[in-house]
Amino acid sequence: MVAQWWQQLLLVAMGGALGAVGRFWLGGVLLRQLGSGFPWGTLTVNLVGSFAAGFIAIWLEGRGPSALYWRAFLIVGVLGALTTYSALMLECLLYARSQRSGLMFGYLTITLVAGLALVWLGARVASGLKIT
């Protein structure tokens, strides 16, 4: 039981490193391409992560004991580090403090509504696939 916990912890750490690097890389690419007027990087990783979380959660259903390890690596590790609620909230605070509250509410609405739609879509796509 203890060995299993340590294995999961290691998988979470490795996945977290990959997710954090992915977020850093994608945020930099979008910043260079689209500028700093809107937090495109955070929005993108949160939306991609929403779809991926829904897809992976359903895809792993019924996969046996190995699903526990894949969940630790992919959902908790990679997606946990890739997506970022704290950055979303900080960016909203910065918008509110800079008198851009309209943009803040738009950003929150897009993130929450699109994130919910994408987690649902990811789950539907995974349910529709017959992957063994």
C-alpha cells in the first residue's frame, strides 16, 4: 500500500513537471503571437485542460488498476499543473484594479461557460470512442 502511494506521488510529480512546462511554453507562444492585452495563455490552458479532463476521466473508466496510475499522472499531475485557477483569479484581480472590470467579467464568463462545455464535450467524445 505504501509503495503504491509513492508510485502515484512520483507520477503526479512527473506529470506536474510536464504540465507546468507546457503551460509556460504555451503562455509564452500566445503572448508573443497575440500580445499582452488579454490572458490568452491562461484561458487556453484552462479550456484545453477542461476538455482533456472530461475526456481522460471517461476514457479511464473500466480500465482496471492501471487507471489509478494514469489518473495520478494525467489528471492530477499534467492537467493539475497545466491548468491554473490561481492565475485566473489573479488576472481577474488585476483587471478589477485597473478599472477593466468589464473585461474581467467577460473573461470569467468565457472561462467558466466554455470550460464546463468542454469538460462535458471531452466526456462525450470519450464515451463515443470504442478504444480498448
